[in-house]
Amino acid sequence: MKYTNVILCMSIANLSAAAPVAISSNQPTTLRIISSMATRQLLTELTEQFELQSKYRIELESMGGVDAAKCVEAGGVFDVVILAASAINKLIDSGNILPNSRVDLVKSGVAMAVKEGARIFDISNEARVKQAVLAAKTIGYSTGPSGTYLTELFERWGIAEQVKERLVKTPPGVPVGSLVAKGEVELGFQQLSELLHLKGIVILGPLPADIQIMTHFSAGIPVNCNQQEAVKVLLSFLTSPTATEAKIRNGMAPL
């Protein structure tokens, strides 16, 4: 059976202090993954496939990338960490993830969305995107890499001060698209993978190529992992051609 949970950092940290549970020899080995929300849907699909063709069972726990990194730093017990490549690098530098264990999985671009039935903005080029941002009453963005990039883009356009009162930064783990669907945000920016499966929104499309930002998502093996060989089998599957179709279907591209 597969479990996909969105949980609090404190709950995960508590798990690290718990005594290990004995697993009988006829039970499959369990691998625990922590990931950002951006890859949750993709990993749910791929790990279900992996379970069907292997002797392993997967427990996937997803949350905002910032919170996931904090959980790893706090000593949460996981076998694989899947976050933006920059976050994995920081966890390697801090000694929480094994050096040279990073494996690049997918790249993901930013898309824009509005509420179903709302006015449709033309985002066919950079100038049109800028016009849409200036015209929108509220603009939603995330705490992840795409959010950081957008604030830098608004600075470069010279409109940061003009729009700052209209910006809505969602808390970690809260999809921008959910606020768009509720009408709380008129124009939302987020990873395409996080917008694709939400109801009540219309995806206007990805950012134009000249202002698009591609976030690379990577896996790393925590220093407290004692199932490294099993993890390597999993990562081999996640980077294999078998996984390509699911990556594309979930708004991402293989690396």
C-alpha cells in the first residue's frame, strides 16, 4: 500500500527519535521519501509503478520545499530527499546529505493561471506578460525558486514598487492555484506541475521562452540512510526511459 502525506515538520522530527520497527522477512523493504510539493504528483505515479515491479514499498511525504529541507536538517529519518537541485546542494554542504549522492531527475518550468471563467490574459511574449502583471488586481507566487525569480523579474522590469501591494506570497505547501481557484488571487505563477491537476483554474500557458526559468529537481541520499543499495535501485528507475512519459504528463521534462 502507498501513503502520500502532507505533514508537519515537527511530526517528522519526532519520527527520528522513535525506536525502529522490526520488519519480518516476508515483508517488503520500505523506503521513505520526502519531497517538495512540485514533484508530489509525479512521484506518486512513478513510485506506484516502481512498487509493482520491485520488492520495495514506498512511503512518500510531500510538503513545501522550504519546510522539507528544515525537516531533513532537524534529523528526520528518510532514505531519499527530492527537492530543487539548489536545496539538495545546500543540504550536502550542511552535512545532511551524502556528498556525490545527488541525482538529477527532472526540470520544470513556470506557468500562469487564472480562475475558471475569469478574463484571459495574453502572455504570448515578455511584454504581454508584463502588461498582464500590471493589469492584475492580485498576483500570486510561491515561496520556492519560481517565486524568488519572479520578484527579481519584477525588479528588472522596474515595476516592483508598483505591484508590491498586490503580491500574494503563499505559505510553504499551499498551491498558488488553490488561491486562484478560490478567486483570492487573480493571476497566479507556479511550477506547471503544481497547476496541472487543480480544478477551477485555466492555465494560460508557460512563461515565454525568453523569460522562462527552469528549476531542476534532484534526489539526494541522507547521511542517516542505511538502505543505500535499495535507494540506488529506486533512483535508477526514476531516471530511466520508463519514467519519461510520466514526467512529460506531469508537466516536467527528463534531465
